[in-house]
Amino acid sequence: MVRTFPLGFFGAHPFSPHAGSWWSLEPTITLGVLLLTGLYLYAVGPLRKRYHLADRVERSQVVYFLLAMLTLFVSLQGPMHELSDYYSLTAHMIQHLLVTLIMPPLLLKGIPPWLIDPVLRVRAVLPVARLLTHPFVAFALFNAIFSLWHVPAFYQAALGRPAVHGMEHMLFMATAVLTWWPVYSPSRQLPPLSDPLQMLYLFAQSLIPTVLGALIVFAKFVMYPFYAAAPRVIPLSPIDDQQVAGLIMWLGGGSFVLLVLTIRFFRWMEDDDESVGVARTPVKDPA
């Protein structure tokens, strides 16, 4: 028999079997995404032209930013929201990986340096930003917060209280942007790490989801009884759902970070080959 932690303050799962639409929209998420998108398009369009911030904006940067907003939109509402918040740890794990591994790099790649650097040059902003985006600080903040929120007591509290759950997601996303900054920094004021240091940094980042995912996979009990008490709207038992979620964190999360590391490695090797080629090119005597 599968053991579970007690439900605590829940008593029973607060939601009945799903009978409505999977496409319900969260007004705060919808308005937030629309507001961020509108502000960005205004900044890279009319604002850029009015204050002569740059001659043009790269189309790829706009695409990256819009993809980041789309990731937020589909992750935090609709079927993903319904399944992850009420019924399935697997869906919840996919949601967490989307907002911490996919959205932040897209967001950072979408921000032009000429848009972020004037903000960072403000006297009170730059020292704080430099501290928070320091590789050791950013790494520690994100991984500590991500790990602590997966402790059963904290995870249960978030699932049962929408305000706490919203705060959890905000902390995940904010610290995820910080932890990706040393790799995808859009700023000349706070540049990314060198390629070799990025690879070391990314290797360290791959360890946390690997360890957490393994702990969830090999747990002999249902760690989050909220999901054990949920109506089964997916063809997985609570313990199977938990194991799949752990595998997604373990293999999916760790593999994604290692994929970025591999891309960085080949880019570093390519840049190194080009620099060696330039160094070996004979210089003609102008005489």
C-alpha cells in the first residue's frame, strides 16, 4: 500500500472531479502578459525612436520576447494550470520547468542592451543588480528557493492557498531570471561569464534538478497528499504520477541545462578555432 503524509489542514481534496472547461483564463495572468508585451513593444518601437535609443531593434529579439510571454501564458493558465494546480504533480513539474528553464532565457535574449543598460546605470540600481546577478548569489538564491518549495510542507501550503502559490511562482521566475543572467545577460554593464566559466556554472546548475528529481522518483511514499486525494483525471496512480514528475525534473531539467552547456562548448571551440586561424594568417608587408 502506498503511504502518504497526512493531509494536514486540508482534511480532503477541495476540488471535485473536473467537469468544466480546461481553457479557463486567469485574469491576472492574462492582463500581466498583455501589459508586459505592450510595454515591451512600446519601448522597442515608439520610445526607441523618440529618444533615439537605437537605430533599430533586432527582429530575433522581439521574437524571443514574445515567445517568453507565450510560454508564461500557456504555463500559468488553461489546461496546464488546471492540471498542475489541482490534479497532477507531473503537470505541475512541467509547468515549473517551463517558467524556470524556458521562459527566462527567452526573456533575456529578447531584451536589447540599449533598453536595459540605462536602467542599470541608475546609481541605486547597479550595485543591487550586480550583487543579485553575481554567479554565486544567483545560483544560491534560485536553487535554495526551488529546493525549499519542494519540501512537502511548503509544497502543500502552496497548493492549498492561492496567494502562497502565486508567491511561489513569482519567486521561481524572478530567481530563475537571475540564475540565467550569467549565461544570457543582455547587458554591457553586467556581462555574461566567459564561455569556459559558463560551462562550469551550467554543470553545477544541472546537479540540483538531478538530485531533487531522483529523490522524488525513489520516494516510497506519496510526498504530496494533495495529489493523492485528487480525483484521477489522468491515467496514473498518485505514486506513478509522482515518479513521472521526478523523471521529468531529473532527466528533463538536467538534460536541458546540459544541452545549453554543450552548445556553449561548441561555440567556445568554434570561436577558439577562428581566433587561432586569424593569428596564423600571415600579414603582408605593406611595402
